[in-house]
Amino acid sequence: MGRPARIVLLHTSPRLPAGLLTARAWRLLADATVYAGAETPQAAAIRAAGTDVTVLAGPASAQADALLAADADTVVWLAGADGDGPLGQALAERLVARSDEGPVLEAEYGSFDPPGARLLDVVAVMDRLRTSCPWDREQTHASLAPYLLEEAYETIDAIDSGERAHLREELGDVLFQVAFHSRVAAESTAADRFDVDDVAGELVEKLVRRHPHVFGDVSVSGADEVVANWDEIKRAEKARDSSVDGVPLAQPALQLAAKLQSRAERAGVEAVLPPAADPDGELGTQLFELVRRSRAAGLDAEAALRRAALRYAAAVRAAEAEPATAAPPVDTEPAAAAPAVEAESAADTESAADTESAADTESAADTESAADTEPAADTAGTTEAGAADARHAP
């Protein structure tokens, strides 16, 4: 009985359709005796193409002995999704212990994961969670909404931290929210139900449609013209009555003010903020004007205030870390009444914006939806996230 001259461990992607192999892999299979550890879609596809596949059940040690004793010049093993590491180790140990010249042990890759292939795993895991986890089964779009918002805030925190591993984790949490909402929507019996493929398909169509300079024959002179084209295409798609229609009103107040101002400016609309009738309204007027001056200076008021708040938090921690000192004398005098809020001069209010670097220009995010991100639009600051854990808590 002959012995194999080569044993090839053929690895394939479990995320691609069975039978989708390279030409090199098909040539290898055509001239070899093929084995597998179990009945798999890949084994069935290879049989359907005319090549027999023998299943060898049992432990890795027994499988290794069978491959080494095979009566064939070339033996191919269809590796499982986990790579069948124990079998490879068992073969290597036996070949090293042999006194005679044994077969050559090789590894071949018959298919490869394209970029984005692991997204299929996300969908599969989400399906399993939705059907097997009591907490996941109970969730709705409404119950998940706070988590989506908090994950977005945590992603901004990760960006600010500069830690790439942290950012990778938080982007994954945002992706999980997209997969979760898509899975919930797929269970609907309504006529407007959709699934994750519909979400991805609509995104692709929108990006292609709004980038005619990339996917069409439109020429642009630079980024400003890209933004102008984007706005024009979006206006034609949405057919809104006002330039400020569609602006999410629940976003942070400074960011909301900047977005409304930007929308009006781009539409060529000149509007004056009505006068306030009380101190609270006057404070809002001052803040609104501060945002306007910040934008004129190329600054992001939301981001500037957030950085100031973070500096203050750091100062509080530093003060708390200092050795305790004698307590100051107690002031027994009654506290003075808080002064009423008065309108500040332009010079007073402008100083708050001028302290930040001019590098913090407006971002292009149209916060109407994650998919409606404009190439370059308005401010993208955030506020601190809430206390709830937005990850998959259970």
C-alpha cells in the first residue's frame, strides 16, 4: 500500500458560500483524495462538483493516523471553521517522530474573507441573541433608543481620548445597536418592515446618489462644491418646506443652535431672533449669539464648552488629590442675593469662544440620521452620556 507524498490542510472561509473556492483550490481537489471531519456544506459542494469526500470521525489522533496511512499521492483535508488545530498538531508530532522521510505537510487557503465579512458574524450573533436571550427578546425600538444615544456619546469620548482600542470597542457597540434595531424591524408584520440588508442597501444607494463626482460624470473643483452638490441633491430628495425641517431638535442646545444657523445661512435666509421677555430667555439669546460669533470665527461652541467642562473636571480631581488643609472660617453673614442675568457686551461674551483653537472647525455631520452624514456641514459636539450602561448589559 502506498503512502501519501503530501498532506494538504485546505482552509476555507465559513462566511462565504460553500463551493466558492479559488481555481488553485479546485485543481488541488481534482487530483487528490479528500477527507473531512464532518459533513459540511463545503463537503457537499465539493461532492456536487464531482470529487468524493470521505468523512473521518473521531479524535484528532485517529484522524492523523488515517491520513498518514492513506493510499494516495496527495491527501487533502477540508479544515473546519476553527482550523482543526489539534489535527495539525497531531500530524506534526507524528512526522517529527518518524525515522523515515514522511509526507510534506502543507496549508492551502481555498477562499478568503473579503473586507466586511465579519459583519455576517454580527448578523448571525444578533439572530442568536434575539431568539435565545430573555433580555434581548424583550427589547423594542423605544427601549433601545437610550442605548443608541449613549453609545454615540461614548464613541465621541473614545475619539477625544485618542485611544484607538477604546474607539474600536465603542464603534462596535454602535454597530451592535444598528444590528439590533434592524433585527427588531425584521420581525414586524407591517408592510414597511425592513431588515439589515435593506438598511445597508439604502445606505449604499444614497451614498452613490449623493456622490455623482465619484460614481457619475460630475466634476467638482473641491470640497466646497461637494457640499453644495450634496445639499442640492438632498433638497430634491426630501422636498421640505423649510430649510430647518429635519433638524433633530433633541440634540444638545449649542449644537442645535449651530445647525439651525448653518441651515438658514446655506439657504440664504436672514432671520432675526425675536426678543426675550424674561431673564431665562435673555440668557438663551446671549448663548445663541455666542454660537453665531463662534461659527463666524470658525469655532465649535459645543466642543469648546465640552473641553472647558473636562478641564474643570480635571481641576476638581486635582483639588481633591491635594492634602487636606485647615477648614476656612465659617461665614456667618447672610448670603447676598444672586444678581439678575444681564446682557453681556460683545467683548465679554466673545472671550469664551476666542479661547479655543481655530482648528476646531465645524464638522460635516448632519445629525438628522447616521446615514445622512453630510460631507462637511455643521457642529458635531456632544454632551456627556447618561448613567445607564449602553452595552449588552445582561
